[in-house]
Amino acid sequence: MIIQKTENSRISTFDPNNFSFGNTFSDHMIICEYENGKWGDVKLVPYGPLLFTPAMMGVNYGQACFEGMKAYKDNNGQVFLFRPEKNFERINKSAKRLAMPEVTEEIFLDGLKALVDIDREWIPQGEGNSLYIRPLIFATEEALKARVANKYMFAIVATPAKMYYTEPVSVKISDHYSRAASGGVGSAKAAGNYAASFYPTQLAIDEGYDQIIWTDDATHEYFEESGTMNVFVRINDAIFTPPTSEKILDGVTRDSFIALAKKRGFEVKVEAIKVKDVIEAQKNGTLKEVWGVGTAVVTTVFQALGYNGEKLELPRLSDEESFAVTLKNDLVNLQTNLSEDPFGWRVLVDHALETV
């Protein structure tokens, strides 16, 4: 690995009590270029702009995918990653679906740990705080040709993070737009998936909602995801979540919630969720909770569902009554080293770069 430390750290300008998620970036980034059929050296360099032209193929033809993950700092200042091998596996799954070269485990994990190590001061301590990490792969070849590119870049950037939503949100159940289609790229974290979601989401916001629950493209009769999150439904004391597929992203937080729920002895059913069953449960009082999970948000509890022109209110449970909040607390305590880790998910980042 080639390491070039910044000579102008911005850490003194960072206020951990007053910052904007996604707009504040740490001092360094990882870059690695692919050319002539192979990946080059991994470089840890100061964060900053890169030189590209409007003819870059990633911009014109959409060969781009990314991951979302976090680093956490415990009360003793130790830094941990959470299940990074899952993100490594998924970025390569996405790259393969988009006909891009897969990265090696060494490039991904060593680059990740080096960046988190050198920028550990950018990880804010405290409840709900973390360092959000964005690994990505995109085509960099300068050519206006609709084909697989020959040049790519793997990069990792990081931004301090805090709670995404502080209050429950209202979501509209989509009856027209879909996030993904059979045979498409729904199971990949393709950049274009997010671009395509913005317009329907804005329409929902204009109607007074915060997000969308995406339904299947063929019939709109089944829940798939919510916004950029996997979705969970609790009817009585049973938790339901749709199975992953070529249309539904295999979320790391989703998988963790399922494991933690089973550990607590909650009934978990990974099966298709019919819209009509959720609406019926809301009407008869058996619908207790609906929530979304994802890396950035961790957990977002829904307060209302929009369906067929109605805004259907959901119960407001106490933290003790809520399965969503209980599981969120279990997950955050594990991530931040406040509880035991029976799954082996927590990965300590040592101080290897401090002497470099």
C-alpha cells in the first residue's frame, strides 16, 4: 500500500456536536485503479477531487456500484468495524452484475482498515454516532461507447455520521412505481437504482410522506423494500420480512436484525408480505409495528402508512414495547462494544498506521 498522509488535517475544524451527515469528509481516501486487466496499487491519499472528463463511461453508461458501512468508537476510544466481510462479498456481487471487475479481499479490507485507522479521530463518540464509510467502484475509461469499460477505480471515502431520523416517519405504499424488476439489478447496490427512486420519492414527499414502501413491479400486491431500507412488519408478536431475491437487496442490517430477533426468541417469518394483509391487520388492530433498517438509518419506525388515499396511523409503542427499538438497541450495543458479541461480528481496528 502506498501511503501519503495529509499535511493539512481538517480535524481541528470538525465539531462532533455540530456537523452535517454526508457533507463532512475525513482527511483521507483510498483509491485503486484497474487497467490492462488488473488492479494496481492501493493508495491512501488526502481526500480531494479527482481528474475526470464528462466522457467518463461511468457517468454515461452507469457502471457504478457502492457499499455503505460504519466504524464505531467505544467508551475507551477503541475502533471497530461491523461485519466488513459481508460488504466485501456484496460489492463484488454488485460488480459482477454490472460487468465490472471484482476487487480482492486484500484491496477491500486492507484499504478499509487503513482508512479507518488513519482517520480514527473523525469518528465521533456518543449515542448514535459513527463514521459512515462508502466503498465504491466505477468505470473511468474516457470513451463514448456503449460497452463494458476497460478502466475502473475502486475508492473509499468516509463521513462522520449521527442519527438519520430522530422521529418516526410516514410512508406511502407504492401502487405504481417499483424499485426493481425481475431480471434487473435490484439485488445490486447499483448507483442507478437510487437515481431511479428519487422521482417517485419526491412525489410521495409532495403528498406529505417521508418515504415509500416499494411493492412488486408485476402486481403491487407485495412489500419489497422501503426507501433505501429493508422492511419489517410486526403482526401481533410475529416479525415478517420479505426474502431477499434478485429484486431485494441482501442488507447487512437486515440479516443482523433477523439473527438478533431469533436470539431473543422472537418469532421471525422470512416470507412474502401481502399489502392487503398489512392493511387488514391495521384495521383489526393486530398490526403493531412497521419499520425499516439499513446501515445509515439503523432503524426507522413508521408512524403511518399511506394507501389508496388514506393515511393509516400505526400504534405509538413505548421503547419497552417496541421490537424495533429493542433490536436496534441490541445491535447498537454490540456495534459499540457495550455488550458481548456472540456472533463474532465486531472487528477491532488496530493502530498499525500510527507509526507509518
